[in-house]
Amino acid sequence: MNRDLILVIGASGTVGTELSRLLKEQGHTVRATTSKTVKSTNELAHVNLVTGEGVKDAFEGVDKAFFLSPPGYADQHALLSPLIQEAKRRGLKKVVLMTAMGANAVETSPFRRAEIELEKSGLNYNIIRPNWFLQNFHTFWIQGIQQHNKILLPAGNAKVSFIDARDIAVTAAKLLTSDQHDRRDFDLTGPEAIDHTHVAAELSRVSGRTITYEEISPNDFKNGLLAAGLPKDYAEFMLMIIGFLREGYSARTTTSVKEITGVEPRGVAAYANDYKMNFKK
């Protein structure tokens, strides 16, 4: 088996951490990127996607790459385009781009513009569009759970085919190390569509506390994001996509994870069991 040098953008994130671990287990060298100022090595590179600092150096000697746009920025195309252009210039063997389910609904959206640029690059590629992460419950939404025993979101009673980020990483690793599915895009979901009340019940089961879902107003949700320090344009972007969720656009399920990996994706019960310590008082 050929051992590649694989660039992982966002290697310290929810998906990137697990992806890096999987690739290393398979014997590949992973060059992780960080926005922190560090001394670059074969396995670590400083990259600032906002300024472009470090992008060209990060690609030196790279065979394949995984791209995602970091949270907090509404214009994902502005961050992803320089990466795609550099990958094209270097003639990488493969690029896997992660956007989000629904990104291809509007051809002029920033995510879709990045997808189109990659599709037209001439590179071998895959695009993966995961649905909402189960891991959001112990990261982004944890404050309401810990302080009020509540999942506080303007999600209505809509069902969502939540996906475990570990399944996204397994899928990305498979696509990066195989040419079986080249030049295809995949929407990634969990095995079932459930509402937030169902999630709350599972978190209650494993935590020993009563956690409920409470619908809040979109305005309260936005104000909470702003209070957390998110830029206004990104808060408005989040409000828009959770509005789509509320309207039912996140309920669809796909078989893509199993098609690519051969394994069924994890459901909410498995997630709750594995992360239960995050929800205990």
C-alpha cells in the first residue's frame, strides 16, 4: 500500500481530529494545520485561511488533502478557494471537501461556489455534505444543558437525521485512500430522523438527570450566538440554516456512509452512551 502525505485542514476540529487519527493508524503521514503560530514540521503547518498566510508552504510535498471551512465565517468560498487553487497548482492525487447537507441547493451560495470550483478543477475529488452533528450537543449546545437541563433551540418539532462526526471521519478517510468513488458527491446522514425531544430523552437516559428540549425564538437564538462572540454575518447564517432545519429540510436520510465504509452509521443511542460523561452534572 502506498503511504501518502495527507494535508488535513482543521485537524484539531471535531472531524479533523478523528480523521487524522484514522489516517495515521493506516500508516499515512498527516500534516495537520493550525491557526496558531508554530514552527512548521512535516506533520504540522501554520495556516491562516483568513489572510492566506502559510497556505503555499502547507502544500509542500503533499499527495492528498482534506478541506473544510472553519466555523465562524459566512463566506466559506473565500477561505476554500485558495486551497482548491493550490491543490490544482500542485496536481494533488485527491481532494476531499467537506461542506454541509443542502449546500448545493443554491448555486450561488458560498459553499456551492467552492464545490463547483473543485468540480471544475480537473482534480480527482469527493465532496461530502454531512447533516447536523450529534457532537453539537456536547459542544455548541452544552451550556443550556448544563445550566438549565434544556436543549434550547428554535427547531420546532422538526426531525433531523443527525450524524456522528466519527462516521464523517471514517467516510472521509475511506474516500481519501481509495479511488472507488472518485468525482462523486455524497450527502451524509445518520440512520434515522429524530426530533430534539428524542435526543433529550437519550441524553437523560445516560446522564441520570432530566433533560428536555425547549423551543426558543429565532431572535433569542441569534442573540445567544452574538453573546458568545460570533460575528453578526455568521450568526445570521446559523439562523438561516436552523430555519431550514425547522422547515424539515434536514430530515432526509441517505445510505452513503454504509455505501462508502461498509458499516452502518451510529445512531443517537450510541452517541449518548459514548459521550455520557459530558452530560453528567
